[in-house]
Amino acid sequence: MKLLKAAVIFVVVPTLTPAFDPLSASLVAGSAVMAWHLFSSDSWLKCRFQECCEKNRTLNFTALKAQLDDRLFGQHLAKDVVLKAVLGFSNNPSPKKPLMLSLHGWAGTGKNFLSQILAEQVHPAGLRSKFVHLFLATLHFPHHDQVKLYKEQLQNWIRGNVSACPSSVFIFDEMDKMHPGVIDAIKPFLDYYEEVDGVSYRKAIFIFLSNAGGDLINKAALDFWTSGKRREDIQLKDLEPLLSVGVFNNKNSGLWHSSIIDRNLIDYFVPFLPLEQRHVKMCVRAEMTARGYAVDEEIVQAVADEMTYFPKEQKIYSDKGCKTVQAKLDIHEDLVMREMKARG
Ligand SMILES: Nc1ncnc2c1ncn2[C@@H]1O[C@H](COP(=O)(O)OP(=O)(O)O)[C@@H](O)[C@H]1O
Ligand SMILES: *[C@@H]1O[C@H](CO)[C@@H](O)[C@H](O)[C@H]1NC(C)=O
Ligand SMILES: *[C@@H]1O[C@H](CO)[C@@H](O)[C@H](O)[C@H]1NC(C)=O
Ligand SMILES: CC(=O)N[C@H]1CO[C@H](CO)[C@@H](O)[C@@H]1O
């Protein structure tokens, strides 16, 4: 190993220092240190150029809370549950099992968004990090006749990824479209085992996203609205009984046949409420600010008005949450630009 590194010095160093003199002993010694920095697994230098897994990193509760308070709109329940989960997980130096969250709700209500914010707290590059893995049922596991292959592949990936970085984050989107066989492949990693084949999974984070139960959550939110109660007063206990019947014990909801439910491996059920027009407007403002524009309330209102709302009579909740805000804003941006050009 030493010899190999020494050999590498002579290949690499001349390209780094043009004035390299092979006879100068001090330079060689200096290069040896540099080479060590470049090639040892977690050296300070290497980690400046390449992302390293921070083995001891704990989730910073304060920072996560600030991010969620700032950026996630209208989801007081999801925020509370996730913060509670993270508090328990990150205060524990050796958690007994990986953190496992199951996010449920209508499209465009912030499930991917929250996962991204959480992942960024563990690995600052977020979704671009090589330690954060996003799987889409319809993209990665589309063919039901290849379940056996997917299962093997997925288990090898998870094993390989967690051996390389114990705090790996795995996000599974479209869980309701995932074949139960593929879900079962994940199960061994979620359990209370100390180690599986010498790899410990207890620092990993698994996040499941699905629309399952979204209609029931919407109905509960609407019931609150109809009876004149505040959205912010909806509590987890108002939703849990509905969902335990409608989702977890529903033999027709694909995902929940699998033994993950039977074994109570899901630690936290995280509900996402349907977004109202005021939340859509908050999304538009946030997006304008992110693009570096001053917030123009006329455009905010125009984009919010273009969204469709349900139920048909009351029109309270956005059909697609905040999902199409970006595309709609693009169109308005074009219009504004054209108008400005026309005016000169
Ligand atoms: N509750 C929310 N707060 C702030 N932004 C949101 C929220 N919900 C959705 N968005 C915005 O809409 C985009 C799409 O939402 P996404 O998280 O992909 O929805 P989902 O995964 O629930 O279908 C996000 O990238 C984010 O910009
Ligand atoms: C990281 O954790 C290991 C054991 O879990 C410990 O030996 C080491 O000192 C820790 N490093 C830091 C920088 O905290
Ligand atoms: C956690 O985040 C907060 C806010 O970003 C910061 O002030 C604090 O120093 C962080 N704590 C640790 C232990 O990194
Ligand atoms: C070492 C290893 O198995 N890495 C895998 C991690 O997961 C990705 C998929 O997100 C695979 O492509 C890698 O091969």
C-alpha cells in the first residue's frame, strides 16, 4: 500500500508542481504528505475537492426547524412529526434502527420538498449528494415481471451504499406504485438487527413517499373547514384512525400488503394537508424571491388564480398543490419580458 502511494506521487506531483525536482529530498517529503492527504480516505484536503461522508454527523435540530419554519408552508403536522422523529434519532448516539418516515398526501403538497430539506441537513449537497439516493417506482422498478432482479439489485445497492456511508439517505417516491416484492426487499434493513452481514444500518434514513391516504387526509381537512375549525388545530389523532382503516388495513392499497406494516416498522406516519390558495401564493412569492425578483403581488394573484381548486363547489384546495407554480411563473416571466421589450 505504501509503495503504491509512493508510486502515485511521481505520477501526480509533477503535474501539480511544475518546478518539481526529483533530487530534492524535502520536496519529496512534502509531496508524500500531499499524496497522503489526497489519497487517504477522509483527509481534509481530499474532502475539499470531493464529497466525503461525515460519519459522526448528527442532524442539527435547530437548523432543520429553521428551514422548515421558513420554507415549508401549511404543513404544521408534517413539520411536528418530522421534528419529533429527528429529535429522537439525532439525540441518540447509537439508534437501535434506521430512521424511517412514511410521508402521505396529495400531489404537490411538499413531500419531495421536505425530503430534500431533510437530506440537505445530513448531506449539504442534498439530492446531488452521492450519499442521498432517490428511487422512483415507475422509473427504477417499472416491470412487474422483473421483481426478483430489482429486489437483488436494490439490496446490493443499499448494502453497498451504507457500507460506504452509514448516514446514507434513501428516498422512495411513488411507494403506492411499488410492487410489494420490491418493498419487501427493503424490510430487512429497517428492522432492529444490530448488523446485517457486518454492516450496521442504524444511522441510515429511509423516507417513503406516497399519495396513499391523500384523499382521506383531504376529506378530514375539508371536514374541519366545513365545521369552521382552524386548519392549524388538526391533530395527528384526528387523522390516525381514518388512515389506519383506509390505508394500512386496506388490502387494495398496493403498498400495504407488504410485511412492513405487519411488523410495525414504520416509525412515523407523516400526513401532508392539501394546500389552500394562500399557501399557493406563498409558494409563488418564495419562487420569485429565489429567482431574484421583487415580489409582484399582481403576478402572485394571477398565478394563484390559474390553479384549479377542489371541491367543485367551495374551491378551497389546489388540485396540484404547488407543483405547477414554477411552470406557471415561467409563462408570466415571458409575458412580462415581452411587455418590457415592447415598451422599450
Ligand atoms: N408545503 C409546501 N411549502 C413550500 N413549497 C411547496 C410545498 N409543497 C410544494 N411546494 C413546492 O412545489 C414543488 C413540488 O412539490 P413536491 O414536494 O414535489 O410535491 P409532492 O412530492 O408532495 O408531490 C416543490 O419543489 C416546492 O417548490
Ligand atoms: C466519531 O465516532 C467515533 C466512534 O463512533 C469516535 O471514535 C470518534 O472520536 C468520533 N469523531 C469525532 C470527530 O467526533
Ligand atoms: C445548528 O444550527 C444552528 C443554526 O443554523 C447553528 O447556530 C448551530 O451552531 C448549529 N449547531 C451545531 C451543533 O452545529
Ligand atoms: C457501492 C454501491 O452499491 N453503490 C450504489 C449506491 O446506489 C446507487 C443507486 O442510487 C447505485 O447506482 C450504486 O451502485
